[in-house]
Amino acid sequence: MAVDRLLPTEESTDLLDLVRDLCEHELAPYAAQAEESETFPRDAFRTLGKAGLLGLPYPEQYGGAEQPYEVYLQMLEEIAAAWMSVGVGLSVHTMTSYAVATLGTEEQRAQFLPDMIGGELLGAYALSEPQAGSDISGMTTKAVRDGDSYVLTGTKSWITHGSHADFYTTFARTSADPKHGISAFHVPASSAGLSFGAPERKMGLTGSTTTLVNYDHVRIPADHLIGAEGDGMRIALSALDSGRLGIAACAVGLAQAALDCAASYALGRKQFGSAIADFQGLQFLLADMAAAVESARSTYLTAARRRDLGRPFTQQAAIAKLICTDAAMKVTTDAVQVLGGYGYTRDFPAERYMREAKVTQIFEGTNQIQRLVISRDLLRSVR
């Protein structure tokens, strides 16, 4: 079922038509098989790049579409509904490009951004470590200045696009200061000393490769430092605010797909001489699912509009991530219930949607961390 979207311009309406056509013909038909075979969808990202969809929120002068976030996120939701691994990958790539796009030098932007957002390069966001997940300040990966280079040593974990990405926006410690000793770097995948662990064996998003990334004295030019030394924590947290909106939109897209699947099945499945959609108990379940999807969508759009206006949106991004991902988990679980025994089989996509929903409550800040962000921001505002 096509979502009736409120878009701000005729250009964004045309963009929606493009995205829906691409989803229908280039993404949705291949999603189930690729997830079953755990095939990384690199060709899908190239297709997005050629269509101008890898740089929707970024400047036109570098090949982006310079669309407001409320438009970008709604396009992302459509893509995630068609193929969640591609939607999440687009969100991660957008977040990975954020550091250079917003805090890079003019030379870095001119050198890197056109290929980043034009489809030639695919990015990965290397922040988490085996012992430093929610606690970013606990990272131990080091970057040591050596003449006109930095040498990086350490290990990153849970890296989406690990071993497939062409560049890694990497956060490493340049001093012992817990909060101001972290810096951000652009690390090309071709760098000597960069290696990868085996792909994680995941519950869902099996088409999206996730690995360890090992830095064994990886030497990069000093001008691959993004921002100044010590800016890494600020860059990482700022990128995560926007990235959480991306995950929120993906979660809503997944929930919408599950709702559509459940509603369609309910109309076709007959019991006791009637379609099960005629039974009030099931109608109420579908109504609750629809209400959850629509209200979740409103949370990410509210946060996006604040971002577009230049207003603070950290709390709203955390609320959107929390509400949207919890809704996705509930709606996808209920979709399996609507389908009954068939929902538990791989003959229908409902069980895949449920497996894919779970990780949205975990990555880019667990929903427990989102509650910390929300409460701290709330209490700070009333003190």
C-alpha cells in the first residue's frame, strides 16, 4: 500500500515517484533471495548512486541533491520497506559521509564527496569496539602522528559494510583525554594493514555484512584527519543524532511492509466462511498496528523538521529512534501473528521482517541509551 506522503515541493514529489519505481523494479524483487543467500547488495548501492540517491541531503556542488532531511528520510523509509538491508546501508553510508560533508576541509570535500555520494564509493562507520560500544570514551584504537602521516592501530567491531566498503570513517584515540582525545579519520579500504574478521552470523539483515575491522599499523596521510585533533567525540555524536533518524525511518519502513503484508493476507485468508479481516478481533489488531506505524512516522518527521530549521534535535532524534524501533518490533511480531502458522515459515516475508526489526532496537545506540539521552536532555532543560 502506497503511503500518502506530505512532501514540501514538486521536486520532492517527483523524487518519490523515482524512488518508488526503483524500489518496485530494482530492489523488492531481489530482497528475499539475497537475504536467504546472504549476498551483499553492492549492485543495489550502485543503482542508488546512479539515481542520485546516495547523497540526498548533501550539497549539489558535490553531486548531492541538497534535499531537506524530512524528504531524505521519507525516501529512505520507502527503500527500507522494499529491502531493509539496503535501507540500513543507505543510512549508514549517509552517516559515514557526514564527517567530510560537514567538517571536512574544502579540499577534502572536493576530493572525496563526489565519489562518496555519486555511487562510486561505499562507506562504513568505524566507531564501536569490542569493549567500547555504548561507552565511546572507552575506545582504545590509537592514531599516532608520524611525520606527514598518522598510524592507526586497534580493532573496531560490528562494522556495517565491513570488508565491502571503499572507505572507513574511523574514530581513534590521539590522546589519553577520555572525551577530547578522540579524532576522526578518512581511511581508504586500500590502506596497507587493514583487514577484516569473518562476517557475523546474524539473526537478520543477513544481506548486510557486519565484521570486525583490524588496523595493524595502518598508515594514512595526515590530511585524512577530519576536523582537528580531539574533535572526534563531537563529530561522532553529531553524526549519530542524524544517523538515529535514519534508523528510525528504516524501522518505520519495515513496520509498514509488515503491516501491508498482514493486511493483504487477512483479506485473502478465509476461516469459518469469511475472510479473517472481517473478524473484529483481527481488525482491532490491524488498527493498532496502523496506529503504531503512523505515530512512529510522525516522531521522525518532527525531529527531521527541527533539524532542517537548524533547531536542536538530539532529544527528538532519540525519541524517534526509541519509538520507531519499538514500534517496528511490535508491528512485525503482530504481523507474524496475523499470518498464524504461515507467518512462522519462510514462504512469507513476515518472519524475516520480525528478525530484521530486532537489531533496530540495538544499533546506533540501544534503546536503553536513547532513554538516557532523553532523560538527560529533559532534566537539563528544567534545571
